[in-house]
Amino acid sequence: MQEVFPVAMGAVIGIAVQSLASSRLRIPLMLVLGALAGVAASALAGEIEISPAFILIDFGQVVLVAALAMAATAMWQRSVRRSS
């Protein structure tokens, strides 16, 4: 259950960044928001108390899912443009 938050935040960040940000800002914005979400996920799960290294794990999960969501959103946007 603790890993649901980083995955969900990664999906939200990826879709939002791909849909709303300019192409120049997508990667930096994804990384900044991913870092914030990774820290939040570690804090909410109480993992920071065990070891701050858990922030890197949660950050990695958020960024990986965000990148996948960005790619899926970009493919969906292209298919919508082609069909219309």
C-alpha cells in the first residue's frame, strides 16, 4: 500500500507535465516535481525515519512512472491529432 502514492503521483505528474508544460520545461519540471513527490512519499510512509536513502527509491519510482505516463500521453495526443 505504501508504494501506491509514488506510483499515483508519478502518473499525475507525467500526464500533467506532458499536457500543460512547454517542451523545454517538461524534463526539468518532471524532475523537480518528482523530487518533491519522492520526499512526500517517504515522509508519509515514515521511511525517512529509517533512512533518508528511501527518498532516492521513492524519487526513482515517481520519475519512472512519470516518464512512462508522459510517453503514453504523448502517444495518445498524437493518435487523437491524426484521427481528427
